[in-house]
Amino acid sequence: MRRIGHSIAGALLAALLGAGALASPAAADPGNGTGQGSGPASVQGGGPGSGQDGGYGSGRAEHAAPSRPSYRADLRADDTGTRWTGRETVTFGNRSAEPLREVYVRLWGNGTDGCGTPQNPSPVRIGRVTGGTPDAPSVGCTAVRIALPAPLPPGGRATVGFDVSITVPDRLHRFGREGAHRYLGNALPVLAVRDAQGWHLDPHVDRGESYYALASDFRVTLDHPTALKVPATGTTTTRPGTPGRTVTTSTARQVRDFAWAAGPFRSGTATSPGGVTVRTYWTDGTPAAWVETARADALRAIDDLGKRFGRYPYGEVDAILSDRFAPIGSMEFPGLVLVWATESGSGIIHELAHQWWYGIVGNDEYASPWLDEAFAVYSGDLLMGDNGESCAEYASWDDDTQAVTNSMGYWAAYGPGWSRFVYYNGGCVLHDLEKVLGPQAMAAMLKKYARDHWYGVSTTADFQRAAQAATTTDLTSFWREHRVRTGAAS
């Protein structure tokens, strides 16, 4: 995703501004979360997990729940990788000051199709719930409330489990398919977040993202036909399964989501000078020269961004490239990016910047989309030597209600041009802030800001405090002039 009228050509803007949605068609087996299981919740007293809850800093996740979720999923694919079924469990803590009486499971893969029809049901379904009592799905079948059998006290831990059925929709999308390739972004059920503002059960949006998740651990086992390569979030190992099948196990720590793909991809592996493994996967028809350009950009970017904001902590990253991603553009997930490759370049640098802004330094993407998109734009500009000189000419607003800090609730109603304000104007806020602080102070501030919120969640107010601490200049008028507002329109 890239802003208008800046140093990258308009074709790259299109490469980055894909359809910001999920998708869905048929599924079977488990119901939509209404089948009650017989197992009791596993409730334990004691501290919050393993003691590795990450640096939540002063962000809103400091006392959020369910804290430090640990997911385990075992899924088996059909012969084409279109349908995946199995079992998922999640163990979580309560680091808040109040008892936790319920959890919500987000089924983001149902965002586009909602609850479906009896003939064509939701693509992501859960059933045989254990560890609690499920309600019927809500929020367009993207949320299932599970009431715990007893309040989980502060410092306690509990486990819920459920059967999962995922059917990849027949559309080219971040959660969709094209030809023999399947893409499973935002398909695995994850927990919603409760913080000082209450439960975050925001609706799916067709543009941008609605996601808000705490850093979590995942161990996902994928049993699939050997003919299909399966790039995925985390560090992967493979072993032979039953005849004609392979079992891929992916382990990821301190990430906010888990994504994978399946298909007859071509692939290659390289290591950056800084020691990060970059695995590239691409579809037939994607020119080799475009793949090489994207790979070189990735190898350079993953080290450069690490030097600026803190070393990339996950060891490897998977990049899935296709010349046919025009309808969806490019999209980031923890340790995995979907990238539209074109003759004029790709959005891979921007998507890798998201590994820091949303991935490592989290934010509520529905409430504050600028905290990841504008920061990824600015980070990419630094890498490409773009100092934001065009900001004075192009940064503008349509009316007084608009602000760079508005939520996706506001921008979803605005329409397709929203990205100009969040991406372009948002990036210009950071370029102009650099002019006030000075390049060295700006770089030091961002590195400290990332460290203070490493694996945590930041807010606009957190960033304003970090910037103000880096200068003796009162930034009040700067925020006002650049429309950086706390409590912005939603």
C-alpha cells in the first residue's frame, strides 16, 4: 500500500492498495460455533503465562486480556488445499485487574460473505467447543462469544478448544484462490482483545484492516499433499506423512496472526547479510527478473529496517510473489507477505516494513490505521532515499472532519480515496516531524519508540509522548496543523 503522487510510480500505488478484505464460501462439519462441547475450562492460578509477555510499555495492551495466547492447530487439507479441517486450542492468561468471564473468537475469514446461506455457508466455522459455552455467531459471523465456566481471576490461565473447518473462497484474495494456488490470510480463528475500552468487536471492512491482536505463540501442523508447497508464518519443518502427503509444522513466537498458502509454487531461498532467511515463492508466469528484483529488495530491506528500528526477531520471512495479484495488491502478515510483482517493481519493501509497524509494534488497525500504514510508508521512503519533498505540494484535505488519525469506521464510509489521507498524508506527518526534530533525533526517537513497545501495542497518544520527549519544541501546534488528533472521528 502506497500513497499518491510520491516517489513511486502510480503502478506501485496500485500494487500496494489492494482490496482490504477477507473472503468466504462453503464449509461443513463443525457448526458456526453453536455446538457445545463437554470439556471443562482448564483454569490455573499463578502468573501470566511463561513470564515472556513482551514489552507492552505504556500502550493500551498493558493490562489487556486474554494475555499471551498460545495457539495449537492441527489441520488436514483436501487434495487441492481448498478445504482444511482439524482442531484448534488456545491457552490464555488474564493480566487485567478484573476477572475474565468470557472470550471472543474472531472468524475474520467470514468478513466478506458473512453468515452465508444454508446452501453456501460461511467459509470459516467452528464447533465441538470445549472449555466454555459458545453463543451463536455475531458481528456478521466474524465473532463467537465463549462463556467460561467460572470467572478467570487475574493471573490465571485457561484453555478453550474447537473443531475448525476452513474452505478457501473461489476468488483471488488474501483469503482466496486462483488457479491451483490457495491463500489463507486471516483464515485461522484468533481471540479478540479486551482492554480498558472493553471488548473490541469491530466489524470487517472492505478497505484497510479491522484487526487488533496481542502478541501470541503459534504451533500449527498442516497435513497436505506433497505436490503443494506450503509457505507459512514462523519457522517451518517438514516430514513425510501418509503416502503422497507431507506434514509441515510451523512454530512462531510473539506474533499477532498466522497465515499460510498452498500451491505448486516455484521457490528459492537466500540469506541476508544480517543473517535473516528470505524464502521466495512465486507462481508460474511471474517473470524471473521480477522475482529477482523483489528478492534483492527484500534482502536489503529486512536488514536496513532492522538497523533502524531493531533487529528482525523471527529469523525468516516468506514472500509470495505473483504477477496476477492486481485485484488484491499486496498484503502483510507476520513473517509472510503477499506481493504483486510488476515490471516497474513491487510493494515488498512496504510490506516488510509492516513486520515492525503492526507486527512487532502493534496497534489497533481499526481504530488507528495510520499507526501502521503511515509508518510503513515513511520507513520505505527512508530506505529509498525519499525525504518527502512532495508533501508540501500534495498533502491536502477535503473537509474539517478528516484527520490522519481517523478510524476505519470513518474511512470505510468515505470510500476508495481514503488511502490518500492515511498513507500519503500520514507519511508526510512523519517527514515533517523529522524536519522539526532533525534526522538524527527522529531516528533515535523511532528506535526507542519501537523498543518501548516491542511486542506490545501503541496508540497515537503514546507516539505523541515519544515525539515530544525527543525535542524541547512544543509540538502542540504541529499536531493540530497536521491533524494528528486523539479521539479522532470514528
